[in-house]
Amino acid sequence: MTGPPDPIPAAALVRFTSAESRLYPMAMTDPDGYKRAITLVGMVANELRQQCADIESVLERRDELIAALPGLAAANGLELAGLPPDAVVDAASALRCRELQARA
């Protein structure tokens, strides 16, 4: 990759921070829910790694992945069980965007 990566838009950063604030504190209050959340975030992040080589493409996949998450979870023997799909996708997107920025 040449040059600096595209910046993450401010609105996306706000969504990412909100998602992480909703999911990651579960480690203290709901360990099983936290484990499920981390597993789902990892699955979505892997999907983004396979399909998205830049920040713009990560952000463009948001709505599609939110809609697909229940099926993706079920295909892997999981269920959302109350986890908000937008928070899972936004946390995974934050992870992928950080990876892309680190490669620059």
C-alpha cells in the first residue's frame, strides 16, 4: 500500500466507539454473551478481511452485513440471542479499519 490510508469518517468512528462500548463491557457482567459477541465479531471481521481491501469498502458493506448476520451466525451454529447486529458489525468494522490503517 502506498501513501496514508483513507481516514475513517467521523460518523463511522462514533458508531465504532458506541459499538465497542456496548459489547466489550459484557466481559464483566455476561461472560457467555461476551464470548458469543467476540465470536460473532471475529466471524464478521474475517468476512471483511476476505472481501475488503480498503476502508471505503468496509464501510460500504455495513448494511449488507447487518442484514446477513443472523444467517451467518446460524450457519456457524450460533445465534444472536439479543446481541444487536449493528453493534457486532460496527465492532468488526472498527477492527478491520484499524488493521488497514496499521498496514500503511
